[in-house]
Amino acid sequence: MFEIECFSASRAREWNDFVAHSKNGTFLFDRNYMDYHAERFADHSLVFSDSSGIFAILPAHMKERTLISHGGLTYGGLITDGRATAEKVSALFTELNAYLTTIGVEHVVYKAIPWIYHRQPSEEDLYALYYICRARLMARDVSATIMLNTPLPWRRDHRYGARKAACEGLTVERSDDYEGFWKILTDNLTAKYGALPVHSLEEIRLLCGRFPQQIRLYTVVRDGQMLAGTVLYLCGQVAHAQYISANGEGKHLHAIDLLFDHILHQELEGFNYFDFGKSTENLGKTLNATLASQKEGYGARAVCYDWYEWDIPVSGKSHS
């Protein structure tokens, strides 16, 4: 039913066009985003075609005998358009397993796209994972999301913090000063976790240049000094906070409260969801309760980011 091919650079425009018109793709699947760190992964993205052209795509990479969808992305499941149905996607996964058998793959790790990023219902893959692949839940990270059309009230301390920050003369502005924000972000991550941001300063500048409409930096300043900021990824109907950070003075003056008071009430017209990102570590086994509570204080509630895994049958046929 389907022709399955590995992605090649010659098909980048075709791939990107499909993402743009899909029912569950975001700009993270555009090859201009995915390939900024191509040297870190052995790409094995797949294109599924039928007689009408591309039916679906799967961003993925190979690690030994495991296919992973995709290690460089927070989520990365099957991307489809309006032609996808439960029956067709089930058939696709049957054929995918047969294909993987022929190339010696023994295991699959699959990171599903959270439902808030779907422009149309797109969970045909989740049914196929159960019905065809007998997949197991491997990890579950929990994020915190605000439904912008019907938001829950803010906790009192966040409301107080936003008012106090405004009284102290702090203001919020759109900014291109990634260098200044990256210093605040890096200092915080190094001090708290001994870690660095996922993106280097050079990488985030590169990506901003490629996606100026989808990546934005908002900062909080007082007397020309940056105190805090957030990098937003604008993904269709979802605004996602990729990074959030404040320096010592910004924390003392409640800069983050003012930042999100401004963004949530003045910058997100036309968006349905605001996603603060995950508050879990160790593949979801550890909940950072303090971080989760802080996000929930803005009226956010849980959305899960799920990973699945399954073994490839020796015959290449389904377990059903």
C-alpha cells in the first residue's frame, strides 16, 4: 500500500511543504530546524507515499539497531494530513514494522506529538501503537499548559508579584538581545544543575534567523538592564516557552510574574494554548514539584509528553 523511503536532502522542499500543510506538524519538523544539529544524529527520517503522493512522514534517527523518532526533538511522531484515518495509519505501521525488519532494526522508540499541537485530531498513531505494535509506555513527562480561551485564575502570589514588579518600574519588551539573555540563562542553569542550555548562543541565533516569525525573545528590563526573559516558540495554535530565566535582582523583583502577565494578556491573540514546558526529569520518573507548582500558579494544568517503545517482530508482521 505504501512506498517507504528514507528522507534525502533533495526532498527537503517537498518535506517542508508537507509539514506546513499537515494536521499535526510544527516548524520543529521543518528541515531548516531539524538539520541545524544534523551532525549529532544518524538521520533515518522516513517518507510514506501512496498513489496520491506523500501520505505521512516520520522524523527519526538511527542508533545502533534502534529507530528513534527523533532524538533531537522534544516530540517527533508521525506527521499526517487530512487523508489519514485509523485504518490507513494502522496499515502504515504494519508496513513500517515489515520495512524495519528488512533493514535489521530490532527496537523502536516513539515520541508522540502532544495533542495540543494538533490542528486537527491526529491520534491515529496512538491507536496503531496499541493495536498493531503492542507498544509499551516508556516515559511520560508532564508539562503545564494554559487554555487561553478559558484560563484558570492566577494564584495570589503571582498576581501580587506582577503588580509589585510594575510598581518597581520594570517593563516588558520584545528583544533581539540573545547574548544578554543567554548569560542570565547559562548562569542559572550552571549554578542550579551544572548544565548548559540545549542550544548554544550561536545555534539559537541561527534558528532565529531561519524562523523569525516563530521564535521570539521577550525580556524584562529596568533602567536599561535586563533582569529576566523567555524564548517563545510559536507553533501553530500553541505558544511554547522554550526557555525562562531571571537573574538575582529579577527574582527579587518578581520579574517573571510581570513577564507572563504581559505575554499572556497582550501578545497571544489567535493562540489557543500556552505551554510552559515539562517539569519532570529522568524520563518522567522525577517530578520537580516546585517548578510544576510555579507554572500551575499561572493557571496552567498538566499535559503529558509520552514516549512509547516496541520490539520489531522477527517476521515483520504485527502482534495482533
